[in-house]
Amino acid sequence: MKRIVVVDDDREVSSAVRDLLVPDGFAVDTPPEPRAALVETIRQVPDLVILDVNMPGMTGWEFCAILRRQTATREVPVLFLTGRSEVKDRITAMQLGGSDYLAKPFGAEELRKKVRSLLEETHTVEEG
Amino acid sequence: MRAKRRTDPNVIAGNFPPEVDTLPDTVEELRRERIVYDGVTNLPIHPFELPERADERIDHLGVVYLQVGKFFGFEELFGWEQYDKVLASVADALQDDVRSSRLAPYVHSIRFSGADGFYVLYSLPLSGRSRLPVTLEDEAARLRASIVRRLRQSLDPGADEFVNILASSLTAVDNPRVRPSRHVVRTLHEAVKIVSQRQSSEKLELFAGLKGVIAGRQLRAAFQPVRHLPDGAIMGYEALIRGPQGTVLESPTVLFAVAQENEMNVELETLCLELIFSTLPRAVGERRLFVNASAMLLRHPVFLDARNLAQINRSHGDVVIEISEKEMVRDYDAFQEVLGLMRKSHMRIAIDDAGSGYSGLETILHLKPDYIKVADSLVRNIHADPIKREILTSLGTIGKRIGATLVAEGIEVEAERKTLVDLGVEFGQGYLLGKPSYQVSARATRAY
């Protein structure tokens, strides 16, 4: 079963994402705060990380940059899920090694599509 | 415990470290590691030397300094993605070569300057005790040659000629009266200074070359078709300038970079416009013509002179002036006046290099251009990159809001063209659709 970690300080958002993805057959963890989530993510590498950008204690940008520095998590797909929708934020996401970007508010189907596509891409790379 | 692949700064006397098998346990450690190590090269960044090593004495310090660059900033010209590739490639090559070198037993550490430079530090025997198997100067030359070779293989064609490696080497004997950390830093600065001096003399040669090109009017205009992406019909041409064939100034990128550094842009650009409009092939005259201009030129009285604008208008009735997003001005109000004058002279406006990560969107919204030209860095590999597609979709939304048409630049493969069509981009240019050419046929041939 593919495991997804959703890091968002807004519990409503992370719960909503979990409720959306669990019925699709994914195991979804929603750690309560980014600092603990980071160490945990590096120790137990998931198949996908969904990251909010604005969080107390550590931004999603920094979270992603640290993941990309670690050998274990260098290739893990990261989907940014954020209220920031400006193009310059998308460019930052790209420069920091993000894999995809979804601006809030987003539709359920849109999220499912992006998650599927990111997990399929990793799968193809592994097999290829 | 997972193994970590990285270069450890504790590389002493040739004992290259085994894979480090510890994993940072806390967020503080992870944050510190991110500061100490560069994410692209995986090397320790020099000023952030590990505190426990700051006071280590090196009796006889040897330094080889290697700097990436060729007269001007490669990153500014080709973008951060390409430059990341260059730096990663240099770091890999350097580590391999240093490990296999006859001086490997003396290597102290390899460090990255954080921007363009790499230091190899050696702890050398004090003279008289033993002779080195190879001089540091020869080692610097060998490392340089090997890295240049590796770069040629790994870079995109065309980009490799713009990157070069400059090298210097020197040694310094420790003075017990001087704090060791400062002794090391001063020696490294000295090595950087040697390279800077060499670079300055190369720059002077280029400047002399540019003056010759302008005085002798040794420029030519080439024209690249801009096509309707779904069916390949030619909508217009972009005029591109080339310097004297076979010289380093043939590339417009180099030409303009040298002019900019020597504050000769206005002279160069004025000459470019003169040449473009005086040598227009008939086929180009019948289509829309895209011409590049800097914000500096557009604000210059010589350009804004009513006779000059009328002259351009007489030479070609359908001109689009491209202004790069990279050098966009902040004083929108003053610039609006300039654009007003150009529009009065029936010229249209395009924002060039959109989405390349510079000031960007605010500018586009304020200036309301007729065209948004999407940067080639955003187009490259767009079929395989969801974030790039997201950025392009946003640019499309902005375009619709202000009534601007998107033109994608640098299309090289069919998959890119197809993705752009799917994303609703109407026009494009690039090698797939037609290379720049001095001879333009009147037949509007379809590219695919």
C-alpha cells in the first residue's frame, strides 16, 4: 500500500485530504507539526509528501529543501498544497525541487489526479 | 541506519571518508547541515567550516582554486537549472580527479565557495622533508583540463562554449602568530585574486573586440519564424543579431553581455536596429516582425525621437518590440509613457523571457503587453514537468485577463509542441519550428 504524508498545520485541510485519499487505497499520515514530521519522513520514507507552504516553525519550502539534501528522500515526490497561487511561488517550488503544485482552494478530483500522476511517475521510473 | 552519500570535510591526508552512516536526528542538525553543505554540489560551503575544525593548523597549506565562468555570468545567460548541472558536474569531476591524483595523500578538504568557485586544500610536507610527486601548479592545470573535458560531455550543445574553468594555485607556510582560521581564509582569497586578475585581462580583450565590431558594423541579422502551433503556419519572424562569424562575439548572448558590462548597450542596440531595418528580406517585410530592445534603449532620447520612430514605422508597418522580463523596470508610470509613444507609432509590445523566475508577473499585469513570450527554460521538457505546466497555465490566465497572446520560445521536440497546444498556447518558435536564418524564403512552408 502506498503511503502518503500530509504536512499542513491546518488540521481541517490535512483531515480533508486524508478522507479523500484513504478510500482510494492509500495509507495517509497527517503529523500535527512540520518539525516532527520532517524527522519522521526521513526515517520512514513515504511514497509521496504533500506539503503546505506557510506553517509555524518551518516553512514548506525549507521542509522540501531539506528533503532534497537527504539521500533517502532526494527522489520522493513532493506536492505543494498552498494558498499561495502566484507564479513566482510556483517557480520557487520548482527551484526547490518540488514535483507539483496545487493552489487552495482545490477540487477533490484535481487532487486525486495529481496524486495518481505523481505516484505513477515514480513507479515508471522505478520499473524503467 | 541509512548510508548517506556526501563528501565529508574531514578528508585528511588522503583518508577519503567511507560513506557516512549517521543520519541527523533533530531538525536543528538537519538545518545546520543544509547551511554547511551546498545542495547542488554536496560539498561543504567554505565560510561555514565546521566549528570543530576552525582552529586546526596546517603547517604548509596548498590551495588549488578552480572557478567556473567565462567573462560573465553563465547562470544569468542560461538560467539556474543549467548552472546547477554545471556545478554538480564540476563537483563530481573534481572529487573523482582529486581521489585518483598522485597528490591524494596530501588532500585536506574540498570546499565550495557557495557560488562559482571550488577550493582543494592540501596539507603539504614542509619543504626539505620530501618532494611532491607533482607540482601544485601542474595539478591545477590537470584538474582544470579534466573538468573542462567532462563539462563538454555533460552540457547541452551550445552551452558548453560559454563555460570555462579558470585555475590558480599557491602555497603558504603557517605562522604561529596568526590565527589558523584567518590564515586559511587569506590564502584562499589570494588564490581567488589570481584568477580575478586573469579574468580582467580577458575581459579587456573582449571589450576591444566589441569596439571593433561596432566601429566596423560587423553585425548581421538572422530571422527565426514564429509559427501557429496547431498547424505550423508562419505568423511572423523574430530578428536576431549575430556578430562576426567564427569569433567569440558571434553569439548575441556574448555580444550583449560584453556590451552591458562596458555600458555600450545603447550604441550596440541602435546599430542592431539600423541593420535589421535596412536589410529586411521581403518575406519578413510581409509578416509581423519581433525585435528585441532593452528597457534602457527604449527610454533613450535617440530611440524616442519622433523621426526615429517614424523611420522604423516606414521600414516595417507591423513591429513588435520585445522587452525582457529580466531587466524590467520598476517605475511603471514612467515606462507607460514610453510604451504610449511606441503604441502611437503603431508598435506592439511583447514581454520576453516570461516565467524565467525574475520580477515577472506584476510587470506583465502593469504593462499589458500584446504578447507574452514564454521563456525557453520553462518550455524545455514541459511535457514531463507538472510544475512548469502549472506556471504556463497561470501565464495563460494572465494573458487572457489582459488580452495578450502567448508565444512559447525554444521549442525543440514534438512532445513540447504538443503539450503547449494542449495547454492552449497558440504560437511558438524554436529549432523544431525553424532555425534563425539569413535567407528567408517567401514561401510560408509548414514545419510539420
